Amino acid sequence: MKAFGRLAVAAVLFVAATDVQAQGDLWPPLPQQGFIAGRTATRADVAAGRAVFSAESGGVSAGKPLKIAIPQYAYHKEGGKRTPVIVVQAEEAQGLQLVGVRLANGKSLVLPLKSVQLLGKTPPGK
């Protein structure tokens, strides 16, 4: 029974240490470039990697910037899962509030603002 108890404690400590390491790796520093703030994005911004999407119609912007801090940390909420992201763009277009986000693996997504929990400029746990 003692061996089982030590094994269980070792397993709990391993999981806790792994979780702390994983949490620390999830939040890189906010980018100094590669985002759009205070204006709507153009197709050229998307092509240059500064934006995730462009709400243009016929070469004219169909959106307006949302008044939120860019860039900032956030969680993408889907079901019971929260995925760490960095918000690099936020616009309203055709009645939709949208954000462009980047995942830790470098992939980009366009999400409804309501599916994102904004966290500000300081990573969680700091």
C-alpha cells in the first residue's frame, strides 16, 4: 500500500509540474508588429501578415475598427474548452463583431468577438 501511495504522489507532482510548464509556454510576449489597431485592415495588410481578414467590398472598407486594445491576450471559448490566443485585429463589418487571432502554433482564425474572452496586455498568471 505504501508503494502505491508514493506512486500516486509522484504522479500528481509530475502532472502538476507538467501543467505549470505548459501554462508558461502558452503565452508568448505580445507582438511588436504584425497586427492592426485603430483602423480597418486592407487586403495588403492580410498579404503582409499584419491582419487575419479584410472586410473590403469592391476595394472599399466595409468595416470599422472595434475599440479594444490590440494586440492582447485572450481565450477562444468553444464548448467547455478555452484555447489561448493573441488578438491581432478587431472590426465590425455588416453587423458582425469579429476578431482576428493567432494561436501558439502560428495559425490564424477569424472569430466572433462573443466567442473570445479578452484578457488584456498582461498574460494570465503574471
